[in-house]
Amino acid sequence: MSSVKRLVYAVIHFLREQSQMDTFTPDEQESLEVAIQCLETVFKINLEDTHLASPQHLIEMFTNSFHKNDMLPLSDSLPEDVEKADQLKDEGNNHMKEENYGAAVDCYTRAIELDPNNAVYYCNRAAAQSKLSNYSEAIKDCERAIAIDPKYSKAYGRMGLALTSVNKYEEAITSYQKALDLDPENDSYKSNLKIAEQKLRDMSSPTGTGLSFDMASLINNPAFISMAASLMQNPQVQQLMSGMMSNAIGGPAAGVGGLSDLSSLIHAGQQFAQQIQQQNPELIEQLRNHVRSRSFSGSTEEHS
């Protein structure tokens, strides 16, 4: 019965992921929730029974099974097709460097059509799809790459990036851990794993506000420094900062030392953040989106 429950747990986990995807209508998502509840009731398990979790995702087990049994379509590509596909991959890589992501997707897609069993093409297209915020497509491409080459660490790493971008932090952590198992010295995977773990902790914290940031990482991040400098040129931010500083220095909370002590500085920073959130919440969203898009160390990675 234990193996059956492990299988059902994997199915429930998969259905839970699917129910949170935007590709389904509200009615379809509700049907998935009903299916999950029925399975939990019949087999007397739920997602909190983590001891039943498999080290592999259900899709990964399924695709690996196909691969091991030679059920994936065999490539009958001619040598000239393989050569042309490799040229298209190089063209796609050049488009990625030029940040022409739509053209890159097109090149990788044409390469796949010519040589459908090359994991690199799917993995590279996943990177381009992520740049276009097509995260569901990126995840699918990573799964295809892994089905072809289960030891392709870069596919797990890029899937982790896409999963993190859609707030699926537990799945992202699993992907990064698998990537590190295959490539233990990769600093990018280590860094992104820490980011996903921190985001999961922030999301799980009862006092979390969704505005938590790893300040030590942020202040050493050149992209964040550049963004902050640009943000401070915004007249609205300058006005808020000026008003906050005046209140903090002249108000009763400033104390004798003004902003000279650490507690006052922290209080001033908190007051500043609260004022931005209350008076101009779109700036907070701008900051959140900018940090999300820039914080992953894999954003400037080399392509195969």
C-alpha cells in the first residue's frame, strides 16, 4: 500500500500544480481541486504527508520512463539537417546576446524541427521563453530536454528559474538541488537555490508582507544599485524622501541624535517604504518586478 500511496501523492502534487496554472479556466481549476479532494479522501493522504514524496517529479518519472524504454521518437535527421540545426542554434544564441528573444525562439524551434532529439535546443529555447515571460512554455521545454538527457544540469537550472518566476518555490528548490547534484561547483545554481529558499521562507512567514528582500545581496548587486539610482531620479520618490526626512529629523521619533543612531535609520527606512506603499504602490510593484527580473544570477549565463 505504501507504494500506491506514494504514487497517489505524486499525482496529487501534480494536479495541485496544474490547478494553479493560468492555462485552465476557473471551472477547470475547480474540477482539479475536486479530483484532489477525492484522492485525498479515498487514500487518506494529503500534501502534508511529505514522507511520501518522491525525489523525482511525476512528469520527470513519466518522461524518463519513455526515454529508458526507447519510446521517444527516434531522430531520423539527415546529416545536412543536423548541420543546419546546429547553425540555427548558433543564430539563436546570437539573438539571445542581442536580447532579440522572439527571433531566438524562432531559431531554436526551427532547429528542433530538424533535429528533435537534441536536448540543447529545448533548453536554449526555454531560456528565450523565460526572457519573454512565457514561463509555462519554458518549463515544458526543460522537461523535454530532461526527458532526452536526464543528466543535463543546465535544464534543471533553467527550470528552477522558470518555476521561481511563477512562485513555485518548492519545485524550484527541487530543480536546483538536482542541478547541483549533477554540477556541484556551479555558483549560479547555489545562488539561485538560496534565493528560492529565501522566497519560500518569506512566503511561509506569518509576518511576511511580500516585500521582504535579502538586503545584503541587494546592496552588492550592481543591477540593484543601478536601478535604485534611477529610481531616485523619480520626482515622486524625491518628494517622498524629502518629506520623510523632514518628519524623521524634526519629529518626536528622531530623538536627540537625529538619524545618527542605527535604530532611527531603520525607522526612517521603514517609514519611507511604508509611505511609498501607501502613496504610490505602483513603485513598489516596479521595484519588485525589477528585482525579480534581475536577481537571478542565471540571467547572463552562456548558452550551449
